[in-house]
Amino acid sequence: MGAVFAPTALVYTPYRTVKEYLTMAGGTTEIADDKEIYVIKVNGAAVSRKGFSWLKASWDGSKYGYHPGGISSLTLDPGDTIVVPEKLERIAWLKNIKDIASILGNIALTAGIAFVALK
């Protein structure tokens, strides 16, 4: 679910990893934030690479412990959901365009008022 080429439900296969399921979904897109991928377990617990990511371990909330090997090597259970968020920098860039357009519009309005007033 998220920034993958073919977001869909896939048939569960025992011992498949997050990386294998992402490959089956066509891989992540160019706007995917690969460093923020997380798994929502069927019981509602979240597993992410936060915490001990420098040791290549991921917090597994369903087992209340760390999973070695990082999020991509985590094996899934039936009903688990992989979430691939989009990069947020892209949204910030669009906000800058909106701000620039607003400033240019205000300059044009001020210039128009000054032009009419000086006539």
C-alpha cells in the first residue's frame, strides 16, 4: 500500500519477506520514501526501522522485541500490510511554488494600482 507501482492485495506465502512482497507489487516508485517503510501487523502493532536502524534491526511491536536484518528481511504473517509512504520534500516544493505565485500576484496588483493612481 502506498508508493508502489501496483498497490494490491497479494496472496500470502509462508516465509516471504517484505522485500519479496514489494518486488511482487512492482517495486517502489521514484517518490517512495524507502527509509520509512513500515508494516502494520494483523493485530494492529506496527513494525518499522526506527530505533536501532544503525544496527540493521527493526522494532517488532507484535513480538515486543527487535527483529535483526532490517525491515526488508522481515517475514510477514497472513493479513499484514506493508506501507510505503511518499517523500515529503515533494510537498514542500509545491508549497514554495504556491508562495511564489502569491507574491508575484501581490506585486502585479500593487503595480496595477500604482499605474492607475499615477495616470
